[in-house]
Amino acid sequence: MDHVTTTRGYASHTPTSIKYCRGAEWALGFLACTAGYAELWAGNYENARRHFETALSRSTEEPYAEEPYVEGHLAILVAMADVAFRQEKQSESANFLEQAQDCVRRMHDPCVETLCPIAAHRAVRGDVDGARETIRVHMEKFTNSKDVDKGRFFDTQTHGFFVAGCIELRGNNPAAAADFFSQAVRYCKDVSESRIHAQALGGLGQIAFLKNDTTVAKARFDEAKALCDFMGVRPACLYTHSLYHLLSDMFEGWSLFLDGRLPAAA
């Protein structure tokens, strides 16, 4: 069973009891959002839009557009921006992205995972400098703070460095991208974070592929695939099954590797 079918099944199973629990509107909105991502990953953008609109209508009701639910509200706005972007509705996508940025401004202490999808959108839209700034400011805050929770510190480093690497790859700066991916790998090893670890290894493989160093590329891709097998994640879904899937089109070498079409070493 693929990840889209599994997610659809999860989202369609709504226990009756959820209607009576505290925060029921938020929970139902979460299920709609989950269904939306299943359709988004399947390429069914109209169905995805319908689910995300349902989630958005629930998340805008007080108090769900405020703390502590605002991160979920923000995620839905980013998802709506994603759908609009894929449907080539650029002005609408930009409007949802600006609403998401407004949410960040209202958040007392936004986490870097919240800002990463916004940065990814900026990079895909060609605003590489804006994407860099979105990530840089927040990562500096966490790196320099003495009060930050250790768990959030490592979450910031793993997510932030990986997305920063993707942004530099999008900006045609492979040396900086390799540095960020390597730092993501290091922090992932420290906290046993396998998914981003695999994605960052794939990023290093892609950089080697772009340099025509297929020996190193294959070695990194082999490591990434081993982590996919360990996690039980289909390798083809490594980048699509993520909030940063807009950036997945950059990993051509990974796709060729999975298809058995990676050029042989010279």
C-alpha cells in the first residue's frame, strides 16, 4: 500500500468521539488537511484544494487561528499556496504565502520547521535571497540563544540546514549547498533523525552527480536508500513525502539512481 492510499485511509476514518472532544474543530480540520496532502501527493489538485479549504474554514475560527493552534493554521495556508502554485495561480499563491508570513509575525516563538516551507516557496518562486533571509534570521536566533530547548535546537539545525542546502542548490551555489547538507547530516546523526538524514545524503549525491562524480553520487544515494529501507519509506517518496516537496524536482540524480539509469563512473 503506497503512502497516498495510507494517508487517504487515515483521513477518511473519523471516529465519532472526535466530534465531542475538546478542540474537535481543530481535529476535524487536521483530518481534512491530511486528506488534502494525500490528494496533493497524488497530483489531484482540485481535490486537494477542496480538503484544504475545509481545513482552512475550521482553522480560522477562534481560537484556532491563535496560539497554540496557529502553527496548524499556518501549515494550511502554506498548503493552499502550494496548490495554487501548482495550478499556475500565481497571485493567489502569493496571497496565501503572505497570510502565512503574517501568522509567523503573530507567533510568540515560531519554530524553524514552520518557516522552512515558506522559505521553500520563496526559493521555487525565484526569490532565493528572500528564502535565504527567512531561514538565516531564525537559525541565528536559535544558534545563539542560551535558553532554547535542546530538542528544538536540534530540530532547528536538521530542518534548517537541509532547507538551506536546497535553497543554495536552487541558487546554483553547490559549494554552499554541500556545506549545509553536510551539517544537516552531522546533526541528524546526533539525534538519530533518519528522514532528513536521508534527504541530506541525497542532496550530497545530487551535488556529486552535477559534478559528474558518479562514484561519490552512487555512494551517497546508496546510503540514502539504506535509510529509506530502515524507515520503511519508499525511496521514490523520499522528497515528495515532505513539507518541502516543492524542492524535489532538483534531485534528478536520485531519480536516475532509483531507475537504474545513473551513468557509470568514467
